[in-house]
Amino acid sequence: MYPLTFNDIGTATSLLGLASEGDVFVHGVRAADDSALACGELGYTVSLADVSRWAHGIAVTQPHITQRQEDTGWQVRSVALPCALTLEGNKEHILNVVLARGVSQDEAYQHWEDGIEEIALAEVEHRNDDEEFWQRAPQLAGDWPANWRRGWVYDLETLRMVMRPSVGIIPHFWDGMQIQAPRLVLAEAAMDTLFLSYADPELASEVILGHFESAPHPQLPCMREDSSYNMVADDGQVCGTAPAWGFPLWCCDQIVRRTGDLHWLRRLYPKAAAYLRWWLDHRRDAEGWLVYACSWESGQDVSSRFGPQQTGGTLIQHVRPVDLQASMAQGADILARWANLLGQEPSALTTIETSIDFAADAAWWEQIAHEFTAKTRLMWRDGWFRDYDSGAHEWSSQQDTMHLAPVFCGAAGWEHIEQLRPYISRPPLHSGWTPLSWPPVVMTLIGAATAAQVPLDAAELAYHFIDAAYRSIDNRAVDQHGGVPGIAREYHAVVTTGKWGAAEYVNAGIEGYGWGALSVHLLMRHLLGLQQEEVGVIKVAPVLPQALRRVGATYRVGPVPWGKYVLYFECSVRDAQHYTVRMRCSVQAAPDALALLTPEPLQESAEQQWEWDIDNETLHLYNA
């Protein structure tokens, strides 16, 4: 390898090339105004650590052209080009920095020049996108904690970041799930688009529909844009995430209930049905129980629930997981409702070529839902839903947060829910992780609390997750592992703080991970209580956690897109037990698709307003 520098007035570039192959990297800076850059001598070392020492004035020997690491043979090089810029009071200075690559010095430098010249145009396009997004996206106002207001923005911006334009074999906008190593994964795509749909339902709908329609196989295998698979079991089975991880059909169902887009649903239905049928055809054991090929497929990598494993690809088909049975009951019930809905709407079929007997489909999926509801309830043993090892012929003694999935999925009986309620506020660990660590697990837990009709528990759990996420994301320093704030992370870790070693959650794991924006969903659904009961029907049942019930405080959010309508929501605290809610609905078209649960039907007008008091969790609704 060899280094070079090219400096001009207001511009400084450094070049690192491969002597034998010709490939070249060019990194440089140019002032976008009349700023004078004074560039120093190039630093050329074998590591970033050496660059740091060199930058601090410590002499570092430059590597010779063939120098390599003895243990690996790698020829690692780092270059640094110091530049001095004189700041003048409050004057703004703009520096554009570009890294380019080419197969020769000429090509790499031309790429760099093109990149520098296109920065201004790209910036204008991004600013226009930002303005358009934030004109329509909801924001928090009023007395929400300041870090919540900013954290909400960071979450939505993270979701925007993981939505990527068409590339490789992917013909549509797609969810890359994370910034550093993007790939198509159903669980993350479903959760990310659900969260994004509170701000941009059109893009969210396009992305998740494209995920189903462009998949090469019905199970929607985890894959990269170059068509390579990144989740393959030890026996060679190509895997995708299961219906129990992130509950993708449930996420899609929330989107369609809110948008009311039956044409979209008509396109999604056959692909979603094929996905669930694949699991019935390829992941049932000899006695008809659903199993995972490996723990990667479950989403719960190397979980202790599945016994000893060498890697996430180890075969675990002897284990019958209770959450998987429950998710099939939930998914089949959703498909039955979709089939009934589409069967009643022939207009949804006008541009779809393939005909479907929706009545027959609905009846068949209802049978599947009943079958797996019964299977789920057969897994109730000693006061808990338990996994079963068909090889050892024994029930698991392990309790896991995901074992509350039958409650969330609607597969548990009321007698089960009564016994499980005490566990919702104090849930067991998830394979050694604390219950509020992993977003899919948190969504399951808090969803189970709502389904079990303990909304205060749901609100308190949601508050603890949101508050930890937004305190952490709004920090002003990197964390102990070098993680940066201002962006959603993969999961929550528990750290000890303060003199007495108090435990608290902080953001952790991979930076720029979409499902880390779970707080958006938790705040909208479980604190403000905006829930889509069915297509065209909205239920409003806010429950504030105790920490937010400060007398006189007012919490606002809006604009919230909801089908053809835009909602503005406000909640004012009267005392620790009572608060007043106001909601305004701007109608963009004739209001034939929205039915608010009110004593009087919604009348046609450009705007409607309601106000009611929350008193002992009873809604009193008045037209304003």
C-alpha cells in the first residue's frame, strides 16, 4: 500500500492505494464557503491507535510497502490528514467531507470530485424530504419530559434511516432492520413498519407489502440484497423468522385496521396465507405440533428454552414451544377475519387477477385457529404455559416472558389469565435477560397486560421502557462501550448506577436498529390508548402511568394519520386519579370510514372535536 496527498486552496485530500491491484481510496475535505483550510503533513500508520498517538505529537514509524501482521498476514493501513480552520465568532463554516473508491487513482479522484459537487444537491433533497415528513408526522408537545420529546424524534429518524431504496434483487423500498449490516428479516420489517405507520403509513404499507411480494420463498427467508441467505440451519434448511417473533401478521393487521386500505390487503392476503401455510406444511412434527428448525428461526438465538445448542443453527425440532402454537392460533384468526372482510368487498378484487374463495378460506383458517388454540391450552401445566420436549417426553420447568404470548395472542382461557395476572407486573426472565430488554419480548409482555385487562400494569411497564430508552438516547456523551446517543439501539441492558448501585435500563447493542423505536408504539397504544378495533373503528382509552399524573400537566400529540383522517390528542391531569381528554379529528374526505366509539354517530363535517373525563377508568364523552 502507498499514501499520497493532493492539496489546493480550500481543499485537502489523502489517497491510499493498493500497489499490486490498483484499487484506491480517496478521502478529503473541501470548504463549501470561503473558509481557509490549512493542511498539515499526512499521517500514515498501521492502526487507528497509532494515528491517535501521531495526532498527539508522538513519533510513529511509517510502515514500509509490504509490511503485514505476522498472525494474520493482513496489511492494515490508516491515513490521517490534519486540517486547521480558524473560527470567527458566530460565523458559520461548512466543510464537505467525502470518501470515495475506484479501481485507479484517476477513477477514485473523479468519484471524489463528483461526490463533492453533488453534496449540495443531495442536501437540498434530504431537507425537502425532512420537511415533508415532519409536516405530517406526529410530535410530542406540552408537558412530556424534554428527553421524551427529543427521543421521539430520534426514534422516528432511526426508522426512516433503516428504510432503504431499491437495490440488488429488491425491487422496492425495503426495511434493512439496522444500518451497519442491512438485510431482509420479517420480524424486524413487520415491527419497524408498524412503528413507522404512526407517522408515514404509506411508506410503511409499501415496505411490508413489498417484503411479502418479493420474497423468493413462502417462509420469507432472511436474506441480503445480493440474494444470499444469512440464516441457514445446520442441516441446510433455509430459515426465516417465525410467526411468534415480532408477530408479523398482527403488525400487518394493525396497519390495515388503521389505514382501511382493502386493495392493499387484497395484495397482502395470498402472500400472508402462503407464509402461514408453509409453517403448517414444513414445521409440524409427527403429531401435528409446530416446531422450530433452529433457534435462529425462533428469533430467540441460542435460548435456554431449547436445550443445549452449539450455535443458533443447532437443530431443536424436538421442542414444542408454546408461543409458537399460540402465534399460529392468532395468525389463523387474523387470516380468517381478513378473508371474511375481503369476501364482503368485491371492489377490492377489481385489479387482482387470481380469484380466491374467501368464504372457504375463512372457514379453513377458523378451523386452524381453533385447533391451535386447543393445542396451546393443552400446554398449561402447574399454573403456567410450558414448552414440551418430545424427545425426552417431559415438560419444561423453565418460565420465560415469552410464555405470556398465549395471553397476547388470545389463545389463553380466562381461567389461565386470572392465574397469570400476578406475573405480568413482575414477569420472569427471558432466557436470562431481564423482561424489558428485547423489543419483541417487551411488545409481547405489554400486549399481554392489555389483553389481560390490566391497563395500569401495561402503562407502568410501557413507561419504564420508554423512559429508559429516551433518557439513554438523549444522553450527551457516549456510553461505556462507545455507543453514541441520538439513535435507537438493538436492546436494553441493565447497569448499576449511583452510590447504592441502583439498577436501571439503558440502550445497548447495535446502533441504528429499527425495532429499538418500540417506544413510539408503546406511547401511542398503551399510554394514549389509541387502538384500532377494526377497519373503520377507533377505540380511545388513555391510561397515564403514575409518574406522568402531575396535577395540571397536559400531554399532546399530533398530527396522527389515521386512514383518511388526522387526529390531534390532548390529555390534561386534574388530579392523581382523574384527567380530561380532548381529541380533534380533521376529516380529509367524507367520513364514511371512521366510527368513533361515542354516544352519538360522527356527523359529516370538515372537523370533529370531543372531550371527556377519565374517572375510575370510565369514559364520559361529549361533543365539543
